[in-house]
Amino acid sequence: MSKSAAEPRTAVLVDFGGVITSSVLRAFTDFGASLGGDPRLPLDLLGRDQRSRTLLADHECGRIDTGDFERGFAERLRVHGADVPAEGLTARMQAGMSIDQDMLALLGDLRAVGRPVALVSNSFGTGTYDGVDLSAVADAVVISAEVGIRKPSRRIYAIACERLGVDPGAAVMIDDLQQNLDGAARIGIGGVLHTSAADTRRQLAERFGITA
């Protein structure tokens, strides 16, 4: 029995940054390089510095606004040798990101054949979703700051499935971070680790029987 036959799936949950857009990690590294020191400083702080991690979690869950995050993270960057203005920090960090038209086409194809799609995104700063009509991309939109929960909490995936009206066992999550797929897997959602639109399209078809 093939994997697709063993695991029939009908719905797709999809990340925004790093999936519908180009790499977030690359954009943050490019921003780090522009500061003149270690290009990985922003990512290292967000991943390893407890104060920065708390700022990020609070911002993504909507407990602090963009201005509070920017002021707090600019201070953490200054402590580590990068003197940056706080205002507009999140926009500058994301300046290198662009929309992946091939992913938009894939999601459009899925919806055209009746595959429901939910966007499940950890919000970051203002303007993240500018230039994309989210209602044209997905049947349901779940933004972390709006629901007060962020990936990889299993609850945010459950909310997305509830809004689509599907069981988690009938859904697949597309994300560029394994930790987010691991969170979804805890409630039975299949996972596709995204590297490109073509590979994601292939994985959906070969592993889960989802074609468009």
C-alpha cells in the first residue's frame, strides 16, 4: 500500500514567512550582515538569548505590540555590539523577503480542486502580510497575535482545523521549520518540510495523495 493510500488527507495548513515568502532566516541573516558584525547575531539572539526569546514570544502572542518588541530587541542588539534604531526594526529585518509566486499558484490550484487551505502564521512586526490578499490565498486565516497562541502550540493548529471544519487527521501542515511540524504532529496533522514550491507540490502528492 502506498503512503498516499495509507494516509489520505484532504486539507492543507500553510505557514507564511519562509513558505509563501522567501526565506526568513536568509532575510534576518542579511539584516545581520548589514549591521557590520556577525551576520547571525539577530537569529542567535532570537534563538538563544532568553530576553530576546521572551520578547519574541510576547510579540507573536500579542502580549506586546510591535513598538515594544522593537525597542526591546534593539536594546538586546545594542548590548551585543550592534547599535540600531528601534523604529522600523521589524520592517528592516524583513526587507529581504519576497513573495513566492509559485507557492501562491500551488495554493490557488489546491483550492480550485476543493482542497481547503488555512494560513497558520506567527506574526512579526507590521506590514508582514502587505501585498498579499490573505482571503484570496486561504479559506481560513489564523494569526498568532490575533488568537494569542503561537506555533508550535498544538492549539493553534486545532483552531485552524476547526475553522476549516476538518479533523486534524485529515490535514497536512506545510512549514519551513521542523519544530512547527512537530507541534502539528502532536494532534495527528501530517507534515511537509518546505524547501521549494515544486518539492512541496511533489510531497503533497506522493506522501499524502493531495494533488491539484
